[in-house]
Amino acid sequence: MKDREPQDDAFRRFAHKTALGAGDPSAFWIAIGVVLVWAISGPFFHFNDTWQLTINTGTTIVTFLMVFLIQNTQNRDSQVAQLKLDELIRAVEQARNELVDMEDLSDAELHRLQHQFEALRKNAEEERRSRDASAGRA
């Protein structure tokens, strides 16, 4: 496992930089430019199969590779957010510590928790409306 750490770190840095670059507006305009150059070149190549295959192959390869880079970035971002939330739950005394690691809960358990939080939200809204109504009468 120790042997893979530098390789994993290099991939992480590459994926992060690529995701930032791909999400930049200039990347979109470059992609538009490539498509325009390809479309304009169509008459020169008589719109033949090789001309069509060029864009199809290029987009397929880019899409295939981007799936892995984007998934890596999303997994990492999700893990970081989860760790931050776990730290907040741990740090707040009133928080329920059983909510840490809730990603391991079953769908039924998550559904039950969702209903609990919806009930808490509704109760808080009712209390706020009640306070607002009381303050308006005073």
C-alpha cells in the first residue's frame, strides 16, 4: 500500500487540476472552437466517414477519461464534506453522535431519520409561527 501513495497523490493532483480546468469557461470555449473547426473542415473532407470518425473518437475518449477524473473529484469532495460534518456533530454537545458514519445506514434507516428531521423542522416552524402570533398580539 505504501508503494501506491505517491502514485495516488499524483493522480489526485492531476484529477483536481483537470477538474478545475474542465470547469473553467475557457475550456467550454475551446471545446466550441474544436467543434467549429471540425464542422468547417467538413466540406474539405467531403463529410466522409474518416472526418466523422475523428470527432466521434475524440469525444468518446475525452468522455471516457473524464468520467474517472470527475468521479475521483466528486468522491474526494464528498468525503471531505462528510468529515467536516462528522467533526461538527462530534463538537456540538446536543448533536446525536450516532449520526456520525450514517453513510453506512440502510435505506430504511436513512428514510426514518429523514422523517425525524422533517418532523423537527415542522415543529420548529409551528413554534416560530406561534411566537410570531404571540408577539403580534402583544
